[in-house]
Amino acid sequence: MITGKQRSYLKSIAHNIEPILQLGKNGVSENFIKQIDDALEAREIIKVNVLNNSLLDVKEVANEIAEEVNAEFVQSIGNKFVLYRESKDSKKIELP
């Protein structure tokens, strides 16, 4: 669990990054979960874009995915959401 101060810090980092994955009308699949898991291990913080043709609620799907990959939900703005998980091998982000 991250604190409010840590969440704020992560939001400031996430502001400058582009979405690396897109979630479309097919929804959340095993392959998509694997991609998110790999991306979190490599980058620690990722932004995901939920396409307009998807009928999924952004916050619901973000929390579902975060639980699945054992990550922290940072924020959702519009069609995008941000996830964070500390890397086991290559820690890059130092939380305050």
C-alpha cells in the first residue's frame, strides 16, 4: 500500500510518460495481463490507454488488473490509467 505522498510523487512521474499499452473491445485477456506484468517489471510505472470502442469502465478494469498483477493503482484520467509496482530486479523509482 502506498501513501498519499508517494501516490502524488508517482502521479508527477506518470504525467510525462506515454501510454505503452492499449485495451480494446476484446477486454482483458491472459496475454494482456502478461504484457502488463512484463512491462511493470521492466519500467515499474506504466500508463495504459482504454480505447473508446471498449465498453469497460476505466477504474474498474484498472483495479482488476492491478489486483491480478499485484500492482498499485495510481490514478485514472479520462481513458488512461497508471499502475505502479516495484521491480524485483531493476529498481529505478525511489519513493519518498
